[in-house]
Amino acid sequence: GVYTAKDAADRAHTIMTDLEERYLRGETDIAPNTFGYNIVLDGLHKCGAKDAPDRVEELFNKMKKWSTEGVTEKDDEEYVNADADKWTQIRPDAITYSICMEAQGQSSEHGAMDKVEDLLDSIDAVYEATKDPDVKPVTRVANAAINAYLRHGNINSGGQNYRQSSNRNWTTAKNVHEVLNRCNNKYKETGDETYRPDIQTITMVIDAYARCSDSAATERGEYLFEWALKQWRESGDDKLKPSSRTFTVMINSWAKSRDPKAPAKAEELVERMEALYAEDVKNGNAATSKIKPSIRTYTAAMGAWARSRDDTKPQRALKILKKVSDMYKKTNEENLKPTLFTYNIVIDACARCNGGPEQQATALKIAFAVNRAISAAQLEPNHITYSTLLKAATKLLPPGDQRNEIVKAVFDKCTKKGFVDVNVLKALEQAADRDMYYTLMGFAADRNGYVHFDEIPNDWSKNVQKGRRY
């Protein structure tokens, strides 16, 4: 059978449990230590099991108890190494706390983030009491807490309406910004560089604000972005230098904000990023540069245009696609290769076009030209491609024979390629007139004319990857 990550984590846990027993009985002088426990904790955290957060918490509590009180759970056993002084070497350290916080980020439990706050308070208290450098709440610990908040927000965002989602995202952004302030205050009070927020800290907080899809939140993220850039310029500390991810997250934040100035902001950020990378190249640091633009960056900029109200957004998005395609052809660098998501974003820009007849005709041409370019790039259009093409037909063509012909051609190809999903069927219902719709889907309709999506042939949807958004 297949040996999974969960199998590996379970095996590591079993090995550690066996070692505990042997050491307790005095059958070996090899004592479990924090390093070994951290390996087991990390394996449990990353194995993806639903009970992983609980198992990590249980093992963490064991480490805390045994290292201070000794082993008291099994008094009837003849243990020779049960006293606390035999277990001081398993005290949780900063890495332990970090793993436990990130594991709570995987939990769907309502109180998981309270546990993260408790862990942050606990490590602060332990360090203040002991001054043990191994348990010092350095920047990595703050980053683990922020990552936990972000992951927990992702897990619990399903099934919520816009207001609920917005409130949750704002709460998450507020919480992660407080962690950043906590970290920064320690640095200001002590001058200790190990407390200083790094660019990963800043980027994650910007990401938290980006998820609010709100211009006010984006402006808060922009303030942090400019602050980090200024700090790096003044100090020369590369730990604060904005990375490719920082720029991409900031561009995405503007794209989601639906602010009228979002496309201009996105284009400006791309230009600034390219200029900073050019500086690295000039200084001979091209190979190690972390600010090198990637296809993710350019795709994010296209997304800003796609979500805008600008009538020329199909041309604007296409211009960026052509630019990055030329860059890829010239350099053959994989990180610049347009992905299917990139092409789909341009088609989406066309499907959202609100211009006049001439502009809409141009948008339609661009949408289907980009669809052809997908095949030319040896990529396979997916359910998002087909549903977006159908939406483009609905938006850009009046009802009639021409629209029906295009809709039928797109849908026929989609069925043959096995990419029909609920979104494709809903887009078809909007795009086709009643006669065409029942010509294509009548076999799945009941006596009242209602089409049952679960009646479609399995071959029509055989290649749809569940949960995929692009």
C-alpha cells in the first residue's frame, strides 16, 4: 500500500512512545529530548489528519508536565527514571511553541485561536521567568502565530455570506496586526534584533488585510508595505527587503479592493518591483534576488484590471499577458511561464467588459484568441475556462443564432474534454436560449422542465478537479 504522511507521523510517534517506556524502565540510557519531540510534533502537524491539532496539543502538554513534575500517570509501574530531573531535557522550546500554534491554525474548532493567544502569553511568561534562550519568543514565534490566524481563517470561511466573511477577515487582520505590534514593541523596548519583525511578518499581515477585499484594509496594508520598504532602505537590512511575494500580495490586495485606482496601483507596483530587481541584477545579485518578478505577480496585475470598471480592461490584461509571454520566450525561465490561471484571468476580463458595442466586439475576439493561445501553449482548458467563455458569450453577444452557435461549440468541446461542472451548466443556462438549452440538456429534465445536474453522463465531468478555482 501507499505510505502516507499520516503513516509516517504515526510511526514517528510510536517510536517516541517506545523510547519513553524503555527510558522510564531504565532499559536504555538514551533519553528523549526536545529535538526529538519537535520532529514528532512537526510530522503530526504536517500530516493533514483531522485530529492532528489535538494530538499535537496532547504531546505538548505531556512535554510541559513531565519536564516539571516528572511521570506520575502510571505509579504502579516500576520506573527508575520517572522523576522530573530525568525529564528536564524535554522542556518545550520556541520551536515547540511555534509548531503547536501552527497546528492550531489547522483546527476548525471555535476556540483554536484562543489557544494560540494562550501559547503566545505562555512563552512570554516562561521566558521572562527563566531567561532561557531556547524559549525566547523570537520573530519566528510571532510569524507562527500569524500563520495560524491566516490558516484558521481559510478553514472557517466556507458557507458564510459576504458580511460574515468580511467581519471574520477584519477580525483576523486585527489579530495578526496586534501580533506584529507585540513583536515590534519588544524590539523597540529592548533593541534586540531577534524580536524585530521581518519581511515575512509584514507580508503575512498585508495578506490578512488583502483578504478583507476592502479599500480601507488595502490602504492599511499599503502603509505597512511602504514602512517596510523605508526601513529596508534606511537600514540596509535584507530581512526587511520586500520580496516577490510581498509585492504580489500587495497587488492582489489592490485587485480585491475594487478601488477605482487599483489597476494603476498594480501597474505601479510591478514597475517598482522590476526596478528593484534591475538593481539586484546590476549589483551582481540576480541569482540570489528574492524580488524577481514571477508569473504570479503579473497574473495578480491582470486580476486588478479584470476586477476594475475600466472598459479597456480586456486590452490591458492582454497587454500584460503578451509582455510576460515575450519575457518567457526570451528567457525560458519557468517562473515566468504563463499558467492556465493567467489565461483564464484575461478571458474573465473580457467576460466582465461593460463597454459599448465596438468594445464588446473587441473583448469577444480577445476572449477566443486567448482560448486558442491556451492550446498553442500546450495547456488544457478546464471547467473555469469553459464557464468563463460561456459568460463572455452571454455578456458580449445579443441573444440569437450567432450566440447559440458559439455557446453550442463551447459546450460540445467541454463535454468531450470532460470538464462539465455545475458552474459550466449554470453558465450554459444563462448563455443559451430556451430551445438551445433543452436541445443540449433536455435529456436531464423532468416533466416540469427542471434540469437535474446529477443526471449528466459521468464522461462529461471526468476531468473536473473538485475544489479547483482556476
